[in-house]
Amino acid sequence: MTFTLSPHARVVAVVAHPDDAELMFYGTLRHWSDTGATVTVVVATHGTNGVLLHDRLAGVQLDPRTRPAENADSFQGTDIAVECLGMTDGALTCDIDLVTAIEDTLTRHACTALLTHPVHTGNDHQDHHALARAALNAATRVATCTTILHGRPHAPHQHTTPTVLIDITTHLDDKIKALARHRSQTGRHYLDEPYTRWRAAGEAWTTLPAHAAAGRSFEALTPSLLLAHTPATAPVAIPDPCRSPAPRKEPIG
């Protein structure tokens, strides 16, 4: 699918954990920032529970400041701002508190394009599922937000079908460096360079094999919906906080 983002866009990436934005769409955010868009990464949790099992058994604990600092470091030297809402990871729930926090964030940044986790029924972290539903729901009440795109999770059996590919070839090396700055997460294969290069190269093989064969690298996104502009005189339905709004039929492009 052809997709062009306005250079005047205000992009907000809302994710669950301090490394999620880098994993799903670091190159995309850098590309859009380079073209003039205002880009902000908003992380819901401080990620203190992100400790490998053997480290946890050995008594390793993370300071609430550690992973947000790694997150900020990964975007250092770019024009991309990073914020953390300071919630507890592993316990996110699609409820009125999470929906409201995200809605306030999108409104504060006058978000025009939201990037977040995918809404799907496959295997994934429980925080990712909750955050995706809450973000999609919150965006229905932010009048400026007319574009919603979902990244591809790193978990297997993900049940997503991306249709938007963003060429990140010029930013792939920086993405690898950004992921390496999450030192508290060392040992997780999906942060390592071989996996990152494999995934970036593989995204295009099914749809753009000539580009893939030429060595281009991509990040894959799934468009969710375009939100209709509601006339000021029309009544606005407030959906249940944990029900995702039905997508419109027309694609983004």
C-alpha cells in the first residue's frame, strides 16, 4: 500500500515498555522526523519487571529510572522526544485509567498520527494487548488524530497482516545501536543485531521481493482506520473503554 505522511504531522508512538518503540518502528520514526514531522515516543510503564528469569532468581531488581533512561538514550541525538507515564509493567489493563492517560497524552501533543501495538488475538505480552486496545479507543476522542498504524510484534504466532512497508535502510544501523542501549535487557534475542537485520530484510520478501533482493530494509505497519471528522453539532458516542472501535472500510493511502 502506498502511504505518505504529511511533513507537518504530529506523530505520537504510544507503547507499553521502554524498548517497544525501537523494536517496532525506530526507523519509521527517524524517517518521518527527518522529513519534518514532530515525533514523540510515549511509554506507559517504567519496565522494572523486565528481568530475565535466571536474573530474577538471583535477586536482580531494576530501578524504575533504569529502563526509561535507556529509552531516552536510544533516541539521543535525534529530534524525537521521549516520555514515560511511570505505570507498572505486567499489570496494564484496558480500563478507564489507561484510556484516559493515553487520551490526555494524544490531546496534549495534538496527535495527528498514532503508532502503537497491534490489536490481534495471537501470542503477545499482556501489556501489549491492553495498551493496543486502550490506545485505539482513546484515539476516537482526539479530533486531530486521523491516522492509526500498528507495528509488528516480535512474538511468534502474531496473527497480523501488515500492508504498509517503510524503507528504513538508511536508519537500520542506528536502530541496531538504539536497541543495544537497552543494556538491562542484554540476552534477549530480539534486541540483538542478527535478529534485527534478519527481520528488517525479511519484511519485504512477500510483497517487494526486488527491493529485498537489492538489500533494502523495512519496517512493517498495519493501518487500522481513518477517523472521520465529526461536525461540531453532531452527537458524539463515547465507546466502552475496553472495546475497540470498528474500523472503517476504506484503506489509508
